[in-house]
Amino acid sequence: MIINTFSNFINSNIRTFLAPGIYVALSVGTTVHILLHKDDVKSSIGWIALVFLSPFLGTILYIFLGINRVKRKGTRLRKKGIVYKKYLTENVPKNLSEKYRQFITFGYNVYPQNFIFGNSIEPLQNGIEAYPEMIKTIQTAKKEILISSYIFDCDSETDKFLEAFKTAIKNGATVKVLIDGIGTLKLFHRSIEKKLALIKGLEYSIFLPPYIPVTIPFVNLRNHRKIMVIDGETAFFGGMNLSKKNVLIDDHKNGILDITFKIKGHVINQMSYVFEDDWEFATGKKFQSLSKDLSDTEAGTIPARIIPDGPDNKSGTIERIAHGAINVAAEKILIVTPYFLPENNILAALEMATMRGVDVDIIIPDKSDYSFMDWAVEPNFMRLVKSGVKIYRTPPPLDHSKIFVVDSEWVFIGSANWDVRSFKLNFESNIEIFSKNLAKELIAIAELKKRKAKFTTVHECKALPLLKRIRNNMYRLLTPYG
């Protein structure tokens, strides 16, 4: 009797103290990990608050979504410090002002890869202009085709690419296609993968395919790059995916406006090495190139360099270079992007640019493909517009273009959007360029967009109903944590 009573007493006290003990252990243990491994204050505060409000749920979410396995897995599987330097030149663009020489030094310290000369860069708008050029170049390939795309839809337009692959393979070319596991594939709908598998002689790989629950911890690790290199001599590079939507430019509901760039010249070697790095990461196999270093002839006069970035890069290369460019701007900043949700450092830099007399234009869609993104963007409008930033919102179809021009001379284009996901979570790739002619072309394209766009005013921002402002600020708080 006494033994039973004592046993019950012990058991009840264990239950009484065990739960709080686990509560404290989880909260403290997870918090210590956050403090040691998170550099971003906003991210740290958010995770710590979640853990203390709900230790069990918060800890589980942090284990799956907060721990940066992206960085560790990337560092483990990627070749540390890929050897770009054997393609470097010691030159810098001539006839630049002192501010740009300092900026080049800054950019080199952010990402140590010099500018390469002898390039031509041609903008191609929408699938109507870009896809025929791509397909024609693929069909004439003799050695190697490398394609990386976030989205490779299965539709009548991409069927033309599949036929072009078959032609190239008959001509003796090898074809490697890398598609993202989330951008392209759905868990139970993998039609394009099946079609690629049927093409004899074509190699393809899926960048972290959506196998639940195995890849839940890597849901934010996406390959958002869009790279196409043919025979090491011609490349298509930018932010355009492969989808029928890119030719439906008059379809306000389903169409997508976009821009990509046809590139020739030495900088393609840098592009190929970005693809090689991604291919080895996705497949775990050594990359064997048949066209390495073929781009040895002068194709133009434009100096350029590739800037790859990803969650395995702690410094946030693309964001830092964009931030630096804003800070050196003296006359004009032009930003065209489908998603504009940068962190406070970028917003403050844009405000300070207008304060020193710089003309700042931002062109974004009035409605993106995600309503919650539109809601999250709006809270930043008031502070920017009040400081003098001009915000233009374009009508449908969705404008997915990505353009960044400073002082009608410096150009930054590629796959990255102006949001936390692109700056911190995705694998992205941009190209940094000095070219007054290309800048002039892109400014002209942007001017046409502005003519159709709605100008955002302070009065419009103030007139937003209270409930909508509350909703918008709530969604802004939900922007991805790093």
C-alpha cells in the first residue's frame, strides 16, 4: 500500500515536472542555436518569439525550415571556391569616373571575379522574340547545349524545344537540362520529366525534387537561375522561363511579359561554370564539358561579369552589389521587377538616393501572380513615395521583367527579384555590365512600360482603408525568414 502510494506520488510528480522541463529545454536549446547561427536580427527575433510562444511547434518548424541546411549542404557538395579566376583579366573598363573605379573595387571584394571584355548583349522581349532565336541556335548546335530553367512547362511551346533538342543530338551535340524541383515539377504531375526521359541522348536532372518529407527542410533551396549556353559560343541569360505563357502577351489572365538577353563573347565561360557547379550539385557527378573555353573570339566591346549567388553564400552577393550601386548613383536609378520586397537597408538606400537628388523609378506589376505578395509590397509605398521615389504599376499581363540601370551606364540583369527569397534563399545568377548603349535600350523599354502604368501617389497611399493597411502589414511580417 505504502509502496503503491509512493509510486503514484513519484509518477504524478514526474508528469508534473516533466512537461515544463521539456518546455524549458526546447525553448532554451533552440534559442541558443538561433543565437549562434542566425546573423539576421529580424529572423532571430521572429524564430525566438515563435519558439517561446509554442516550444513544440516552434522547434519543429525551426528544425525543418529555420536551420540553414541549404548553406551546409551547399558547402559540402559544391566545390568550395570554384576556379573562376583562370578566366579573369586584370583589366577594368576604360574611361570610367572615379566613383565607378571605387565601385568596381567594392564589387570585386564582394565577389572576386573581374570583368571580361569582348561581349555583345542583345535584349529579347517576350517569348515571341526570344524563343525563335533560342530554338534556331539549339538546332545548329554541334557540340554541347546546357540549359538551366526554374520553370520548364509541358506545353505546345516547349514541345518545340524538345524537337530542337532531338535535331541537335542528331547533329552530334550533347544536351544537358537542369530544372528546378519546385518551379517545374508538382508532386503528382511530372509530364515534362517524362518527355525529357524519352529523348535518347539527352541528360536531365532535377534540382532537389519534391519528395515529401525528405525535401521539406530544403523547400526554400530553389535554383531560380535561367541559363542557356550553346556550343560555348552563344548564350541566353536573364529571368525568362520556358513556358507558353511567355508568348501569350495579349492574354491578360494567363500571359507573362518578360525579357532575356542573347549574349556572345568571353563572359559565356563564366556562365558555363555556374551551370557546371549546379549540375554537379544536382547530380553528384563530375561534369564533363565538350565546349569549354570555345568563346575565344571578340563578339563585341561590352565588359561584363557573372555574379552567382545562393544560400550557401553567407554574404548575399547580389543584394550587396545592388545596394552598392544605389549608393554610388548620381543621376538616375531604374528598377523593373515583378516582386519588390527588399529589406530595410535597400529601402533606406533608395530614400537617401532621392535625398541627394537622384531620380528613382521603380516599375512593378499592379497585380502579381500572388495576391499576398501585392499586399506585402504596399506598406513600403508610403515611405518611398514620400521621399520622392516614383513607383509605376503596370497593368496585366504580369510583367516578369528584371532590369536595373544606374546613371544610364551600369546595368545589372538576371534571375534575381528584389525580395528576400531571391537575395537570401534562392540560387540566382545576375550579370554586371558597363554599357551606355545597352542601358539606353533598356531605359527605352522601361519608358514604354511607364506609359501604360499607373503612377502611385501619396494621396493614394493615405486613402487605403484601415483594414487593408492592417492586412498588408500582417503579410509584410510574413516575408520569408533567412
